[in-house]
Amino acid sequence: MVSLAVVTVLGVIMGVLSAYLYPTGRALYSIYQVGNNLGDVGTDGWKVLDDPVLKGCGAAAIYQPTGQVFLACSESLPGSYKWFPPFSRVHEQSAGNKDANIVVLDMKTSKPTLQNTKLHSPPPFSISVTPHPTNSSSLILMTLTSQRTIEIFSHTLTTTQFVHLETIPWDEIGLTRPGGIAAVGEKSFYVTDQALIGTNGRVVFRGEDGTTRVATEGLTYPTDIAASSTSIYVVDPSGPHVLIYERKQNNRLRLLETIEVPIWGEQISVDPESGAVYVSGIMDVVKAGRALLNKEQGTPFAVMKVVNNTAQDRYYGKKFKSKVVFADTSLSMYTHAAVGVHPSSSRSFISGNGVRVIDKVL
């Protein structure tokens, strides 16, 4: 005869699993419907950069004023958390203590140039850059590292100099499982924090004076975040959707748009000229699930682009449309693969399993 204690324990376990799997399962089914029969899309015209230093590059951020891409790299790929819930609750990798490299890629030259710079910090799984608020010849670079810290640097353009400004432990600002960071000042940023159960995910703002506040909450798995001058963009694949927020004067966020995007998104970026949103991640959930359960490093990869809808159905409430602009069924990208565009040079890049560039805006 089963005791009441055993029944209670089983009930709690089932409740926890339901909390994990319900939003995940709903999102997976939505993505599966679109991505199950997806073939190769937009694979022609890419140049694969074969420099060995690029093999371990994953997360990336583009600095639009100069066209430089800052890639987070290491000798082996960053051993960050496996981001795909609920597997991320089971598999955690140790990143070790080797210093990370920042590889700087110049998108404006006909042949991108590489500059290898030691950061003297653990491997990052999210990276963000923003103009220095008081020095036009410098920028601010921030990283989320697998050693549970946020690292802040200043970088003088046209040099290899990175000056470390601050180390912030996750625990110090109340983070449990951050996904992405968006720098907005010398020491201020927005960072996503994923839910342990249910919709406890949130975006946290940290100000120049070191104070923190919850900018918005009610999310589930906010995996990445990007910032423009007035807006904040968050990808939460449990929807699966992209959330666009207005950045208020007190740095809290007001939700403007919720856009369904059928991809398990990991990285998000924004075209500063057109306002197009790019989400990189996986669409073949069957292959991806098999790869993660087998603890393989690579997962199938795709990029979706979200733009304003100019078709007639915009009058019926469909304000945005999304489409796949890149998918390669034979390509296994590593987690934290990123995509970005540089409109002034008409170029785009994809990082992850090496780096690819193409002479057009995706």
C-alpha cells in the first residue's frame, strides 16, 4: 500500500516536471510545425573564415559605428550552461579557468582582419558593446561568463587595449540563471534572468551607481537581450516569441509588442537602420533534442528575421512577419552562435562553428 508521504512526493515531482515541460512542450510543438520539413535556406554566397583562432568563437556583438565584430572565443568552445530547457537543468559543463580571447573582425574591409586580444577573464557566453559615454574613441564591452560573473571593460578603438573596470558576481545582484546582457552605459546594463519554475523569469537593470531593480518580470526562459536607443528586445523561446519593450526614464520596461517567432531562439540582434530583428537558434527540434540528450556539442542552426508587415493582412492585426533567412540542415552550430548585420557595409555574419560572412544584409 502506497503511503501518503510517497504520494505527496510523487505529486510534488509531477508538479515540478509539469512546470518545466508545459511551456517547453507547447513551444516545441509550435516550432516543430514550422521547422520539421525545413530544408536549406540562404546557404549560397557565404565565405567561411578558416583562421584557427575563430574555431572557438561563439557569442558576438557588432559595434555599428566602426563595423567591428567582437567575438567571444576560447581554445575550446565556452563550456557554458546548455541553454535548452529542460536539458539545461540536467547538463552543466565546466568552463575551466583559461582566459578568453576577444577576436575583433572588421566587417568594412574587403577581407576581414583579425585581432586576437586576451581578456584575462573566463569564457563569456554573452557579450555586448556600447559607446563609451564620455570618450568617443572608446567603447564599453560587457560579458556574462561561465564562472558566474559579469565582467566590464573599456576598449580604446584602433588599439588592442582592454581595461578591466569591474567584476560583478551574479549573486551580488540577485541573478540565478542569466541568459544575455545588453550594455547601455559605462557600468549600467540590462540582463535576463531565466525562471527556475513557471513564469518567474525577469529582466534586471543595474545602474551606474550599482543599484539594481527588476525592469520587467513574468517571463519564462529569456535567453538573450538587445538594446537600441529607445527599446529593449528580448527573446523568450517558451512562447516562442520576441518581446519589444519601451525603455522608460526610470529604466523600467513597458511591453510594446509580443511577436510570435517559431524558433528556439538563443541570440538576438537588431538592424539599427531598418529595425529588423534577427533571432538565431534551432528549428529542427528533433535533431536538436537528440544532440543534446547525447551530449553532443553541435545542434542544427537557423536564423529568423522579423520585420514590419507591409502586406494587406497588416490591417487585420498582423503587424509583423517573420521568415527564415538562413538554415543549413548539414551544419551543426555550437550553442551561443550569433548573427549580426552591418548595413553601411552591406554585410552580415554568423558565428558559432567558425565564422561566416556574406556581402549582403540578411
